[in-house]
Amino acid sequence: MRSNLDFTSLRIFVAVIEQGSFVGASKALNVPTSNVSRSVTQLEERLNIQLIERTTRHSKLTPSGQLLYTRVKPLLASLEQTEAELTSGQVQLKGPLRLCIPNEIGPILFGTPLAQFACRYPDIELSCTTNLSGLESLKEDLDLAIIITRGQMADCDYVARHLLDIPCAVVASPDLISRCGMPTDIRQLEHLPCITTVNALNGAAWQFVNRKGGFDTVSVNGRYRVNSGEMAGRAAVAGVGFAILSTQACHQEIAAGRLIEVNFDRPAAPLQLYALYSNRRYLPVRTRTLIEFIQQGLSFPAQPRSL
């Protein structure tokens, strides 16, 4: 079945929207205004849908036009990138690149690398948000999501590239240990007050590395739930409960005696950073370049904030 859409008409349509007028599109594309107007009209006739409402004073997108523009813009950018790679023999990185990084630790680890990437590739339109939604964030039409996980990663329909391991420790305040005692087995945590997450890292489940290299899961007593490592650290110091924190984030509190590390016969599973993207056969070169750029320069700061 032959499509009513073609590359040229869609490219002209997008140019009209981005330039704000038919005249602006004609200048940007270096074609007569009449050709631009005729191309959009023919596109509307082939689709039997009005895409742009035209009056003597202004033009604006119809709902159908907005839908077409939203869907077509990233596709055209990808096609243009592919064409440039095939015809020029060299990579010309440009176009939109949307990603999400975890809050708190994300800006610490990725703030500088992303800024450096933006400086090196000025033709890439980089959009970055921060949250802890993990896999869910990829459903928001993103190209890449950096997620934090602990222990065995759940199966998913995305490609995951490992970036970094962050060692962790179970800690508690001296006051809490004096009240509850020092646990010696991870199963005791099921009956002790613990600080867990609301929904990140699979909620209450804590994981520990066993002698076989696998992971043992403990459903701890999560009486205090947060989605912030910094809040978890402050709550641990206050004696709210036991917590798993990155060793980098809590070493000062341990050195000062405000927290005590709890040692078990198996260590707490490290936090792991992964880059996730859709399982597509051809990964856009700008996405692949960003992942490699981040991976090459990624290192954990000596004195980060709480994780």
C-alpha cells in the first residue's frame, strides 16, 4: 500500500511550523513561497485532513497538524542523520536527544559530562530531566534513561548497558543500636525499623551479595519510606531506622561517630547505574555517542552528597 506521506512534503511542513510562516520556511529551504504553500496544500489533500488553519492574520496548527508535527519531527531528524552518515562518510551529530537521569546523584555524576558533551556537539538539541522513575521514564518518548538499581536487575524490553557500581553499607545511629541491638544476620532486619524507598529500587526489598555471587533478598521492616538518599541519610543519623547508603555518602558520618556500619556475613548489594534505551536494531549514532562519552569519563566524586 502506497503511503500518502513523502519525505519532501513532510520536511516542508515541519519547516513551516518551525519557522512560523510559509515565508519563513521558503527562506530557510531556499525555495519559492508558492512551492511551500502548494506542497502543504497537496499534503492536506492527500491525507484529506486540514493541518494548518490559515487566516489573513495568522496560521496555526489544527489538532491533526500538531499530531503529525510531533510524530514526524524526530523521524525526519533521524532520516537526515542517516542520510548524512551514508553520503558524507563521516558522522554529523545533530538533532534532538532526550534523556533522563536520577535525581540527587544524577547531577553530581552527569552534570559536567553532559555539559561537555553539549559543548562538543553544539548541533545536538539536548533535553535532560531528573527523576527516579527508572524504566517508566522510557515510556515518555525518551531516547535514553540512566537508572539506579540494586542487585539483580528485573527483566525488561530495553537494552541495558552497565555504567558504574557504587558500593553500599548498612548503617544505623548509635542510639538506635543501643535500643535495638546490633544485628548479626540479615534476616534480623525483617523485625527491625528500617528506612526504605517509596517506589524506587523496588520498594522495601534489600539485597545482599551471597558467596556464590548471587543475591539474597530481605523484605525489611520499612517503617519510614522516602525517595531521597539524602533524606534516608538524615533519618538514619536521627535514629529513625537502619539504612543502606552508599559508602561514599556516609563515610563522614561514620568517621564522626554519628553512624555505625553494620557488618554481616554478606555485603550489601551495590547500587548500579545502567543506561537503558529501546531495543532497536539501529541505535541512533548520537545516542550511542552520548553513552560512550559518559562511560569513558564517568567516575564517582571523592566527596559526593548523600545518595
